[in-house]
Amino acid sequence: MKFLLILLCSLGASAAARPSAPPVAEDPVFELSLLDLMSIDYRPGKKLPAWVHALDGHRVRVEGYMALGTPEGLEKFELVWDSCGCGQSIVNHFIEVTLTEETTAFNPDIIFVEGVFTVGEIREDGFVVSLFRLKAPTIQQ
């Protein structure tokens, strides 16, 4: 019994003396795929998967294309999976991007956007017009 008590005390002391775990980045950036968002079986009012809600309010990095017909000089554009913009009207097939440090200049090539991701239905005139939003400073080529 005395041996067990000594062992437990020494384990407690050594645990206290161990260095703490390395600090974790305060604001990690999660890689997000538009294909994953597109695979969601979404209908208006239907609850989104927990993994999507877990990204709400966090920094994400997404690759995609500017939607065809994106005018120049705007702060907002739709990020889509393919350059043809197919399926763009399906609300879980695009991310509405708001730029905070620049405006749009249409680019037909693949782009990367990194910023704070927001999840939730935005309705206008009874229709869901936005499900995913991303606030980013700039577009990365």
C-alpha cells in the first residue's frame, strides 16, 4: 500500500513537471471543398449537417471559380465549383463571397478565397437566396 501511495504521488509530481502541450493556433484555417457543400441533400428549412454548422464563424480556404457574368468593381460575387457556372442557381452549389479590401475583376481561372465562413439561410421574397457566405479580404490566384 505504501508503495502504491509513493507511486501515485510521484506520477502526480511528474505530470505537473511536464511541459504543457504546444500552443494551438488561435485561428486555424480549415480547407473546405465546394464539392462537399454540393453533396448536401438540401431543401429549404431542412437542418444542415453538423459538420457544416461546425465551420460557422471559422476561417476557411476554398478553391473555385468566379461565376460567369460577374461584373467588375463589385464587393460581392458567387464562388462556384466549375468555370461554366452550371448549377449556380442551386443555393448549396455556391458560396457568396464578400471582399473587404478589393473589388471584383472577373478572372476565368481557378481562384482561392480565405476568410470567415457563415452558414444559414438568407431569404428574400420568401426564397432562400444564400446558404453559405464567406467574408474575405482578397482573392488569391
